Amino acid sequence: MTSFLKNNENPLKYVNIIPAGKSHIHIRNKKVCLDCENKPCTYYCPARVFFWEVNEIKILFERCIECGACPWGCPRENIDWVYPPGGYGVKYEV
């Protein structure tokens, strides 16, 4: 299967997202992530919000499309997610 996206390209660059000043996604305990065998958060998120850098999980909350998958997909139940505050997040144009 061939992907039309480059590895580091934002897959949702055409989605209008207004990020809040702080993240609405939080890792409860980053040490728990170190022992996570397959690190599924880095591949089940359709917006590629989670990634690893120097042995630490990082969050690009500005990419979140508010699908709500992250707390359900974490096998360690280590992700807290809520909707961004009013006026922020995915903006749908009519």
C-alpha cells in the first residue's frame, strides 16, 4: 500500500483546527509509557497526535480532531482526554 503522505507530514493539513493555549490531552504517568510494548498511541491516532522523542512521549494537541480514540486505545489507560474549551478545536465551516 502506498501512502500519499510523507512520514512527518500532517495528515490533516486541510482541517481547520483552532488550538487552545494548553493541551486538552494529558499523559497520566509518562514513566508508564516507557514500558508500553507496542506504543499503540503513536499509530492508532488518525491525526498523529502522539510521538516519541528522546525516550519520552510527546503530544501535538494542536492536531487533535476530537475523535476521542486516545483514552480507549491506550492499553495502560494512561491517557486523559477531554474536549477543548469552547471556541477551540475543530472548526467546521458551513
